[in-house]
Amino acid sequence: MRLTKFTDLALRAVMRLAVSEQDDFLTTREVAEVMGVPATHMAKAVTRLQHLGVLEARRGRGGGLELTGLGRQASVGWLVRELEGEGEVVTCEGDTPCPLRGACRLRRALRDAQEAFYAALDPITVADLVTSPTGPVLVGLTGHRPD
Ligand code: SF4
């Protein structure tokens, strides 16, 4: 099982915003910068997270991205499911569908394994992800925020 780059970017953003102080919100560009990813890619991830209710944007002076209460307590399993979508880990259908697709034990086993992967992430919250040692490292990544 391998996460898409999009999901990884979104999780990086969520973790960084989970350690933001009330008076120090970062913009999308700043989050992208401290997490070492292109701003255009991060913007797409931030938009999706806003639609999920995980983030909201504060406008005006001192504004920026803020994790919502839902986002802070969100299950990582739920979040990864939402970001990854309904796709399977193998391509059984499509332009050249596999002849076994209607009666394949491997397909069933892979679906079960995929669900087990998500289930392992279900008890973990976003807040859990930023406890030590991760949280202090994330805070240290804000040092070169532009004025
Ligand atoms: S062998 Fe099974 S799992 Fe693999 S592509 Fe075919 S239907 Fe899907």
C-alpha cells in the first residue's frame, strides 16, 4: 500500500498546522515552504482539506490557515480514506480489464488488506501525530518564514 503524493502533502500540511500558535497562522505558501513542497501542489491539498472541514482560512492581518476542531481530532484513518478515495490497490477494471475480475480471491484479499491498513490508522488522531518528537521538529521548521 502506497499513499499518493497528494495525500502525503495534505497530511504534512495538517501536521504543521496542528502546532501553529493562535497568533502565528501560516499561509498556504508558507506551509509549502516549511514542508519543502511546491506551493501549487500544496494549494490543491489545502483546498481539499478545507472542503473536508479540516482547515479554514482566516482573512486579514495575521490571517492564514487554521486547523479546525474537527481537524485536530480527526481520525487519520478517516482522513486518509477521504484523501485516497475509493480506488483499489490494483487495477482490475479499466481499458484492459482482467479476465479474473469477477471471481478473484486475490482481489478480495487485497481489499481486505487495504481495509486493514486504514483500520490501523483509525485510532490515531491528528493531535496524536504531533506529540513529541514530531511536534517540536515541526515548530522548528517555521524559522525562515518570510515577512
Ligand atoms: S488477478 Fe485479481 S486482483 Fe489481479 S488484476 Fe486480476 S482480478 Fe484484479
